Amino acid sequence: MKCLSVCLLALCIALPALAQPSKPNVIVFLVDDMGWMDSGVYGSKYYETPNMDRFATQAMRFTQAYAQPLCSPTRCSLLTGQYSARHGITSATGHQPPQPAGHAFRPASAPATQPMLLPESKNYMEPSQYTLAEALHDAGYRTAHIGKWHLGTTPPHWPEKQGFDVAFHCHPDPGPPGSYFSPYGVTAEGNPTAKTKVGTITDGPAGEYIVDRQADEAVKFIEGTQGKPFFLNLWCYGVHGPWGHKEAYTKLFAEKEDPRGVQGNPIMASMLRSVDECFGRILESLDRLGIRDNTIVIFTSDNGGNSHSNTGEGAKEQRKASKKGGEDPALTDWRKWAGNQPPTINTPLREGKGTLYEGGTRVPLMWSWPGQIKPGSTSDAVVGPIDLYPTVLALLGLQRRESQVFDGVSYASVLKQTGPLERKAYFNYHPHAGSVGKAGGVWVRSGDWKLFRWFGAPAGSAERYELYNLADDLSETKNLASGQPDRVKELDALIDGFLTSTGALYPLPNPAYKPAPAASAKKPAAHAGDPLEGWKPRQCEAVRNDGKLVVKGKANAFLGYAMGRINGPATLRARLKVSAPGEAKVEWLPKGAAEPTLIKSVPYKVTAGDWQDISASLDEHGPLGTVRLYLPGGPAPVEVDWIEVVPAKGKGQRWSFDQAP
């Protein structure tokens, strides 16, 4: 009897080990719009991310990991192992209806007012793709997708059709469904009382926060897969707009200051805290169930931090006013208060989400696998979402399916510290935005060197290339292209190879393009006698001198104009001369709306020296309202030769500032 008891006890002790799957589990935790500097472990002194920071001590942290500038391309690359130039999703359009069969994604012709033939992003991931989820499902894994999808709105393009057994998602989903708080729903257009739920999301208790719900669903899935390996693909709704947040957390961060004086949006901090808690709950469940040692956990983001939304005037003033007293209305109206400052700041990286600069593409990335990946280690290997799929397969000992084409490579040897990553170059492609000609661009990273090619700039022009040595110039402030023609030529040849091998539909010059003729010099009667011809200087002084405007002002100085009956889409062009290089933007307020969340903008940049033309595409289907031409900040004056707005349809207007008032 004693022997039987001992045997039973030994069997009971052995049961947890028997329940362990022979293959390691895989978790991908993807944060939406989290920048490289948006956690404590990556350098933030304002945001509080204790679970991410603790995870870094258990993981390998990458310092030079990349994503696409926008979410949908990154997500598709993660699941396919392909560059966006190959899979065709090149912008955040996964919430739009899928294009029909035979659709031309780059038109053969364009209106004479459009200088380039611009490609169009696919709005869906091809069902024929053999995704990472399908590969793991076929290898015996139980698979789940929880959260934002943004890779197609119709059932043939949902996660259930791409290898996921369990799916918790909703459409359309640039951000979360109708609210960050339950009841979740998408309000039917034109009927505010009607609710339509497209997808598999279900409501929780009233007021439930969706990021907390994602943690609940993740833990439930993990607990239900004991004894079988699982793949959990959690794509967090935070920290994307419309920036729903827990007010109790937000109040705490409203009283906190960044000692660096850089970051400071309490809503962003509040949302990051909730994301961090979600991540922490998943890690805790692994420890509680005794499966942490047998689980690969990958933490990353889909693009750089959002530094362009909510950049209206008065951010600092509102912040100061809100902290004068506890009864200030600004303290309770969080959306209005933080709606006048960007969600995050990516300093020292340049710019942010939606751009090809480091601030828009460099992201946090950490991998852990106890016993296989050295805890607390770091790597400066240049990697991206195209590499995740082949790396996971390599770690699991699985073979690539012959029909699946990879652009990515495995960096399992880097994770296990058995060898370097053998890669000559890494590319990033975004044909929908760019400082020159607004026709997008591409860059190649080879060693410490990074070369941009802007499609909208003519061959041979100084604006076509930007070259940076990131080891010496992480902030991308010193364009070395003009002084290193041989290096530019070498790297540009790599770009040619990339575009050819991936079948990229990059922008091409429009053979039918005809620059708009100069409009009549006669000023509208409403502005007769006005030397600025209706443009209003804000935070600056503008005087006409010898047929040009000379503008002197502070940071955020701009010229504003009420466009009246001019409708978008339209193109704003201007000829400027500056004595110091800088960055600025063109902003428009549809129908004159002053609500910060409705303001739209596109960036541009200028170099010092001769006159240069800037161009901005105002993607607005309707009245442009008020247009603001922001000018590079600083004490140095900016000269404006002319400004014109050319709509796709109808008459435009040109201001030449060369007539007597």
C-alpha cells in the first residue's frame, strides 16, 4: 500500500510536466503606434512601463529594429515575411473596402494637374498568402488572433481565413471599434442609434476597457490550450487614436513632468500604463501555469510613435493653464486638453509615424525564451517585421513552405548568440508620402549608412537623395549625399535591385503633366489693397518686399488663408527661400473646423540656399476650409515668392505678392 501511495504521488508530481507541449508556445505582443522611446527600458523618463522594463531583463532587446511607417504594411509583413513592396499593402488602408479583381494599383494615366502616377495600396492581405498562423496551425499549434486586424474588412480577408482558430476582432479598425469602453460597437453611418458589429468582438460589462478585455481573452485562450502548443497573436488596440484612456491614470500623469523636457502627454502615458498591464497579465499567466520556460515571447510595435496628430496651437498654454488649479475645467476635459499636443515625441529620432525617417520606422523589439535566449542581452542587428516569420520557423525547427516567398531572413543565430546576421541591406518603402514632391520614397540601410530616394524629385536634382551615417547622426540632421556621390551610386543600385525584385509599383512621372499656368495677377476684390492678398500672419510678421513676402517669426509661425469655395483634393505649392534648413507642414481645417481632432496636415522640409518649390497634397474630399502654411521655425527670415492652390477639379488660385496694393 505504501508503495502504491508513493507511485501515485510521483505520478501527480509528474503530471504538470506531462501537460507541457513538446513544442514551445509563441506569443507576439504588438503595440499600436508605440514609438522607440516610449518605454522606460528604451529611455523614456515620463512613461511608466514596469512590466516591459522587467521583461527586458529576461529578454534580448534590439536597438535597431524597424517597422513600416504605418500599421497595415507592418502587420502584413509580420504574417507573410515579405516587404510591403511585394505584398502590396503599402499604407494604412485595411479598413477600406477591398479592391475588385483586376484593379490597376498604379494608373496608366492621371490628370494633367498631377505630376506623378501614384500607386495605390492594397486594402487587404491576399487570401493566397500562407501566413505564419497557417504554418503554425499546420504544425499542430492552436492559434488565436486578439485585437486590431486592419488587413481586410470582408470575411474572406478576416483572421479566421488566415490560419487562426480563435479570433477577437472588429471592423473597420484603424483604431478600436466604436469605443475603448464597453459597449463596443461601430455606429452605422447616418444612424447614430444603430449599432453594427462586424467581426467577432462581443460586449463586456458596461465601462470595461478594451485593452483589459484583450488581456482577459488572451489569458482565457492560454488557459484553454494546456497540453497543446499555442500561437497567440495579440495586436493591442492601445495606444492608437481616438485615445480612449482611464481618467484615473491620466490625472496621475497630468501632475508629472519629464525631466528631459520632451514627452508629456498624460493620455498617452495613461494608455501605455494600460498596455503595460495587459502585457504583464499575460506574462503572469505563463508563470502561474508553469509554462514560461516553454514559451517564446516577442514584444514590438507596428510603426514609430505618432508625433503628428493633435498639433494645434496652444498646447503648452493649455497645459500650463490646466495645472494652475484643481478646479480648472481643462483638468476634467482630457480629450480637449491633450488634443492640442501630439501623443508622443520621438526625440532624438527625427519625425514620427507616417514618415520614412527613424522616428517613423524604428521601433522597440524584445524576444525572450528562457534557456535559449540570454536574459538582459542586447543586439544592434538591423531587423524588421519581414524577419519574424522565418525566425520563428527556425527556432521551432520548421521548414518554410515552398510556395511562400520570403524577403526576410532568420536571425535565430543572433537570438542564440551563435553567429551574426548575414545581411547586406535592409529596405523600407513608402510610396505615399515624402518631403519632395509628395510622391513617397524608399530607403536602404547598409551598415551604418542610410540612403533615401524620393520619387517626386527629378533625377539629378539635389532633393532626390538624402544620405546619413546613423552611427554619427542618429537624428538624421546632416545630409551627406552631395559630398559622397560614389556611396550614393552604390546604395542607389541596391534600391534599384530591391524595386525590381519585389515588383514594386513605385511612383512614375506623369507624361501628361502640365504645370498650372500662373493665375491672373489681379487680386480678388475682397483683398484689394491688402499687400498679403488675404493671407494672415500668425505668430510672425510678414511684409512685402520687391514682389516677395519676408516672414519673421517664432516656432509654429504660419500664414493662414480661408479658401472659400476651393474644394479638395488639391495641391498646395509654394516657392520659398530659407537661410537655415528646417521642417514644417501644411495644415487644413475642413470647413473651417477648429476642433483639433479634425485638423489634417502633411509635412514638408526645406534646405538652405536657393529658391526651392515645395508641394503638399491636401487629401480632402470637400471644402478645404482654412489652410495654414507653416514655415520653418527660428529667427532667420523666410522669403515667399508665390503660393498656389490647384484643386483636382475647378479653378485654383495663385498669390504672387508682386502687385501694388
